[in-house]
Amino acid sequence: MKEIGIVNRELARVISEQGHGDLLMVVDAGFAIPKGADVVDISLAENSPMVMDTLEVLKKYFSVEKLIFAHNTKETSPTLFENITRLFGEDVPVEWVSHPQIKELSTKVKAVIRTGDFTAYANVILVSGAGPRWFCEM
């Protein structure tokens, strides 16, 4: 029985299927997930779990090279935006898109993780990257 790391088998599966440059989206409870998307729904109740809680766990096991947000996130939920960008650090660039564009990008992600978060516009796309474990002989 798996007792360490990410124990949710569907979440562990979608992370292991991500390759360099793939898109993984973490969304709030109200995000309109495209029909046919590979969804891992970890929502339990209102605000459980939160997007931030989910990202803190993901960061331990998943390398991210860029974050993509809708402009609405920083405007409507600036504390959440600051917490997410602080979590991933200043070396991880942020790309801004409109809300319609984030909805369009959601049709191209490899998987969506739906949380129980009721924070407005608590949606972020993680671009999978090569982490510090990769060896480059230079």
C-alpha cells in the first residue's frame, strides 16, 4: 500500500503522465471544465482542499517551468496570486492571458485538478518543466 508522496492514485497518475512542456491545470470549485477533459476531482466540501494546499503538495513532486494565469486572478484574488508565485519562486515566469483565453487553454491541458476552493479566479495552468535532477554536461 502506498503511504508516502501523493497517495491519491488518480492524481499520482496524471502527474506521472506529464512530460516536458505539458500543461496541468489546478482549478477552483466553479471552473467550467471542458467536456471530455481528464479530471481529477479532489473537492470534498466548500474550500476543501484549497488550490494553495494542492499546489504546495504538487510542488514537491512536479517540476514547473511557467505559470499561466488569467488577469482576473491578480485583480480579484491578489493574495492568492502572491502566495502562488511566492511558492514557485521568482525563477518561474508568469504568463498573463484573458479569462476567455484561459478557458481556451483549458481545452489543451493534459489534465485538470478540481479543488473545493471557493476563491474567485483561483485557476492556474502549470507548464511542466525539467527540474534540478537533470544532468547537463557543460
